[in-house]
Amino acid sequence: MSRFYLTTAIDYVNSRPHLGTAYEKITADVIARYKRLSGVTTRFLMGNDEHSQNVFRRARELGLEPLEYCNRMEQEFRGVWQALGISFDDFIRTTEPRHRVGVTWMVERIATAGDLYEGFYEGWYCVSCEAFKQEKDLVDGNCPIHRVRPEWIRERNHFFRLSKYRDALVSLFDRHPEFLLPDVRRNEILRLLEGGLEDISISRAGQAWGIPLPTDPSSAVYVWFDALINYASAVGLGDAHDARFAEWWPADLHVIGKDITRFHTVVWPAMLMSAGLELPRQVFGHGWVHLGGQKMSKSLGTTLDPAEVAGKFGADPLRLYLVKEIPYGQDGDFTWERYEERYNVDLANNLGNLVSRVAAMVDKYRGGRLGAPESSPDALASKASETVQVYRRAMDGFALHEAAAAAFRLVDAANEFIAQTEPWALARDPAQAGRLDAVLSGAVETVRIAAVLLLPVMPAAAAEILARMGENRPPASLRLDEDTTWRVEPERVVSKASALWPRAE
């Protein structure tokens, strides 16, 4: 595959992003960085969902026009993503002209296909979800996600013939079981399809904040129907002069939260089928990050500001914690106690200590410079090769946690190698000079390879480690195949510096 188009869900801007939102962006960023490291031309899209009535109400509460409020929140979101090292290539807002073009084009195509009709909708509507709920989905009469009672709404709407595409969707899942991962999400959607599908409302009457429905300008396109189209409008959907759509569509991967898989794997594919467009190749529904056992939710008040968390130890330790400690696709938990414990174990005591020890020994015994050794530690080279294979399989299968763990097993191997070979003892015996060179070079090379593997997870820290180990090329130029192969350099200049991660007491 010569290119990879990756997206995340776009975010409501009625408040700043929380740690659960950041989890999605960080894990998607790891995938994007891994693809680039693998030499794949990658386009990584993120953005903001601004046509929400929650956003409209929040703007009014602050005495602002909705667009003015959204402009401010764009800067808030971009600031958080920058602080976390998120490397998106494009950032779309649903108030942008390019998005309006895409939405208008798609609604018109769906109407032309005969898949829109007028009717009255009556049912429960969760304001926080901005979604209609069926009676059977409520828990004690409340939205199962936000734990508030939905509003009963009856209004004239335009409907999309979702039920028409039920058999085509069943066939999609039969032919492409990999379309939705992990398996537990696919099984949930298959059960939904088995029960049949109802047509869905795609408009809200009498709302000025939104994109006018091209077939009825007195109605606005429903926020979810509007939002899903961002993935295609961002690459030029509906713009006859934009060649990007032919280049980049379909998307290779949508990374989304498990609570919105129905929209992305039932509604969105049906919309694309109706409009005659190719479907995305894959959707990954990740789990939730809980805070001390509770789901993170703006409406429930159980959130953490990711910028605040990153401010404690830095962005990379937070990225590592979220990637390594939460099996990708499952729910995870965050507590300050656990976060500090893992910081000390993985970084201060393990990786950070290894980098400091290796650099200090090269500085002390060889003045910071290593020549080509006469021999190379075969066991360590073999371990590095094995680790790279495990890492690649894990990353390709979106087992991000396993890939991070594999990189740290290589770190463990380097620490064990140093303990076994005792360079400090070799340094006392001039006859062991050749052996000392081999040991030090082997340790440096192992650290270098581990740092390459960690570039997607901890980009800034891994780049610093590479520089300390004598890698003078920019990280963006490194490639997984070539730069995780064990090599013997004619000369290495290793830099001793302050501890990367001082222990938290």
C-alpha cells in the first residue's frame, strides 16, 4: 500500500478535550507515525464538529456568536494536540466551506438515488449525545452513556432509507470481517443488523446553526449526518477541481470510540452506498479511559484535562502510559497513583536509567567515542531482530500495547546484558579492551533500535535518545526496515547528559 489515510472522530467544542478524547488522538497518532516510519505516505485527519446544538448553547451562554466561539475553541483544541505531540496533517471544521460543499453534494446524491423522504419523527432525543434513542436502549429511562433522561421530540424531518441497506451491510461484514475491529465491536453490530434497521432522520427543523438541507433549506442537516461526511469532504468530496479525492479516498482507517461504532459502520457505509462512493477499508472502535473506575464524560463531570496530566511528567510519559497500559480495543483506567508508579518503573528506573548508564560508561571508558568493535554480541543482535518482528506484527494488527511492550522487552534485554557482562569490571583489565568495546557498542546499538521502535509512541523522547546514541539524521528520515537492522558503525559519538526522567518521589 503506497498511501494510508487515517482519521479520528471529530470533536464537539462545547468544552475543552478531556483525557478520554486525547486517548483516541494519541493512539491514532501512534498508528500514523508508525506508517510513516514504515515508509508509507500518510494523511492523518482530525477536526472539530461545530454544528452541534450543545455548541450553539454554550456560545450563547458566553454571549458569543457561535462561529466566534468555535474560532476560539479551535485554538484551544489545537493547543492541546500540539502539547501532546499529535502529528495530524489536516484539521477540518464542519463550518468550513469545503465541508459544506461535501455535505451538499452527498445529500443531493442520496436524494437523487431516491433514498430521502419526508415524514414525522417522534422519539427520545439525548441532548448530550445529540442522538435519538430507542426505548429498549434506555436504562431506567435514562441515556446509558450520559445518565440523563432524554427529551421526547416530535417534528417534521427528512429521512434516509437506512433499512434499504441492511442486506448490503450484512454482506459487507460477511465478505470483510476485518472491516470492524476488534471482534467484540463487530459482534455487536452483527446483532444489531440481525434485528433489522429503521430509517433515520437526517434533518432538524427550524435550526439556523447548521448546513441547510439542499432539498429543503428551512431545515438543517442533522449534526451526525453532517459530521460523518467530514472524512470525505476533507479530501475534496464534491469539488470538481480538487484532485485529492481520487488520490486519497477511500479512507484506510477510521479510529473512533466504541460508543459511536453504529454511526460509522452502519449509517456511514449506507450513506456511501447510496451516494455511489467507495467504503472505508477499516474501522477500529477503541475502548474508554475511565477515571478511577468511572467513565470520563464532560456531562458527568468526570474528566481530566490532558494538558494538565502532561504537565506533570511531560507528553511522552503520558503517551506511553495510555498506549502501553491499556490493551487497544478494551477499556482502561487512569489514576494518578498508577501513572506515577509506571513512570518510575518504565522510565525513571528502566529506560531512562539505561540511557544514562550506557552514555556514562562510554564517556568514562572511551571518552564518548566508540570505534568499530572486533566482534558483536550475537545474542543481543538476535534478540533485537526477534523484537522487531514481534513489534511489526503487533503494530500491523493494531495491538499497540503489545508493540510498546515489545520495545521495552528489548530495553530489559539491554539491562540484563550489562548486568551479565559487567563493563566496569572489563574496564579494569587492559587485556579485555576489545571485549569492552564490543559490550559498549552492543549496548548502544540495542538502545538505538529500541528508540527507533519507540518513535511512534514517544516521539520527542525517542528522538533525544537517538541523538545521545550518536544518530545524527532527523527522525523523520528513519525507516523501520533499514534502521532496526543491527549494524556496526565505524565510529559512534555518544553524548552524556542529564537524566531524561528524574524519579518521582
